[in-house]
Amino acid sequence: MPLPLRAPGGGRPSPRAADALVAGAVLLVVAVWTLVSAQYTSEPALRTALGWALILTGCGALYFRRRRPVAVAVATLLACVVYYPLSAQDGPLMIAFALALYTTAAEGRFAAAVALAAVTLLAVGFGEIRQQPGHRQIDDTSLAMLAGWLISLVAVGRAQRTRIAYLHEVEQRALAAEREQEARARQSATEERLRIAREVHDVLGHSISLINVQSGAALHRLGKRPAPEAGLATATEALEAVKATSKDALRELRATLGVLRRADEATPTTPSSGLALLDDLATRARGAGLDVRVHTTGTPVPLPPPVDLAAYRIVQESLTNVTRHAGARTVTVTLDWGADAVRLRIADDGEGAPEGRPLGSGIRGMAERARAFGGELTARNGDGGGFLVDARLPLTAPAPPPVATGTTAPTPPTATTGPTGPTPPTDPTPSERDPR
């Protein structure tokens, strides 16, 4: 694979400009040396013209040395073969061939460079052997030095090729690492956006549903035109419930979105909600008219903050779906603490889910939370009626999976049926499940 002899950019000349400068410099050196030698030797004008033509041809071919390295090396060698027996001035045209031979090895044509060097050495040696005694122009010492010179040119070119290949590989690795880092950053940003969207959905969905049910129940009672004292008590009770629910919603929303307002703040390790606040969650649901019963079996143990928050959100979303989409009056929340996992069961006595209805985002979000920590979640109609959400979460959070070089979309979770919960009496379509 062709590799650049020098990196582009950085204020350096382009490769073609560099080749033109090198060819011009070699031509200048050869021309000056030849002009100096011409003062001490004389030859016919025709030979001088042919000699200068060969000099221009050999030096000019160096402009194409990186695009056609073997052809340029052969051309400069042929120019030298014709020039030195023809011209009496003996200019240093061999410099052009030396540079072309080095470039051939540096461009990865190592076999061609070795072949050209061997042909040159054999041709010079054969020519000197045929000379009569006393008429040789190159002695044995000079011939050995020529051999070492040609070998050195090929070796240095090979070393330069290896160096350029190494630098190219290092550059490619750096680019690959940079692309992988960008992919990791994009995936982390996507996962963070999904996490925040899920948290906001759970907080607002639960709180606004409770506020809607509480307000609807109060309006329903006030619509019966009760006595002023009873009407005032009903309105006061509803407003107090709405105030408490909205206060909790604002607290959780601020905790969720706080990291967005402070870019330099570390990600919080302690969740704003957890199973420790399960009683408060049940109390708010009771304010919406549900009879929420919480049962605990086994010995509770501290959960990692992410797992604790996931368990809380699963119960919260289940109660939200019951409040919005069920005709239930009683909801039973069971926490079963095992040796390696905690099991959550949220069962209601409502109408159950219509068969064949697709999953809503509430069920998908709960299943995603469970799968993210190595757990599982199923949602289906109960055996005795109503709807059942059954989740299992490990007591220890698993290590995060390795990040791929590309960003992948989240895999949709599996569940046994559609969204949970029945519809409240005030819902105009009590048979529908959560379409979100």
C-alpha cells in the first residue's frame, strides 16, 4: 500500500512541489559541477549537447520519482549508462540515480531496488573487467565502495519505508481511538437522555395522574351540591392532597434535572427516591381513592442506589397505571426479600388488560429498568382477575457491559401482555390500557 513520505498540512509544501524542488536542486548541483569540469576538458559540441540532454532527462525524471519510482530509477540508470561513456566532462549525474534508487526502496519496491542495485554493480564490474590493464577507471577499492554505497541506499530506503509504515499505523490507531471515544460519548449521552426521559415520565405521569384523580373526585362530590361545610371540607381535603402530590413531584423533578443545570457537577450517587419512601407513595395513592396494602416478607437489606431507585419506579409506575386505567379499589404491593434478589408484586382487583393490546411505554420502561440490572419483569392479567406486575431485581448491581464503537438503539424488553391497570370511574374510556 502506498504511504505518504511526509504528512500533508502543517505549512509544508505539497508532494508535487517537493518533488519539483528536489529535481531542481539535483539539476543545479549536476549543472554547476559539469560547468566547472568543462573548464578543464574539451569535447565536440555534439557530445556536449547530448550530455546536457541526458542531464536534463535524468534530473527531470526525478519529478515523477514517487508516482513511478521503478520507471524513474530505470530512466536515470539508462541516462547514466549512456552519459558516462559519451561525455568527457563526467558530471555527477549518478546523484539522480542514487536518489531514484533510494525512493524505489522507500516506496515499498524493495525487490526492484535490489535488482537495480545488483544490475548496476554487475554492469560496472563487467565493464571494468573488460578494460585493458592500466586503462581501468575504477579500481577494486572503488568498486567495493560503490557496492557498499548501493547497499546503503537500498537499506536506508527500506528503513524509511518501515518508519513511515509505523507512523501511519500509529496515526490510524489514534484516529480509531478518537472515533471510539466519540462513539462512547454519543452512546453515554443517548443513555443519559433516555434515563432522564424515563425519570421525568415516571415522576410526572404518577403525580399528574394522582392530581387528576383527586381533583376529579372532589369535583364529583361538589357536583352533588353538598352542604357548605361539607363542600368546604371536601375542597380543602382535595387541595391539600394536590399540594402534597405536586410538592413531591417538584422535589423529584428537581433532583432528576439538577444535573442538567450544573454541567460541572458529578452524577448523584444517591437517588431522590427509593423503597424507603414506599409508604409515602402508598399514602399518596390512598389519597386518590385506592386501598393500597404493602406486605413485606424476608429480611430487607440495603440496595445499591440505582437498584433501589429502579424498584421504587416500578412500584410507582404500576400504581400510576392502576390509578389511571383500572376500575380497581384495592392494590396489594408485596416485597419478597430473598438471598440474592428482591421480588416485587403489584396486584390489583380491577378489570384486567384487554387481550391482544400492544405494550405501552409504561410497561416497556419498567421492563427496561429491570433488565438494566440483570433482572426481569412480567406483566399479565391475574389468575383471579385484575392485573399483576411481577419483577425480580438482584440485590447487587451488575457491572456495565462494554461499550461498542458505534451507537446502538436500546433493545425493547419483553413482557407477557399489555400495560397495567384498570381505568378510574371518571375516565371516559374505562376499558383502555395506558397507550403511552
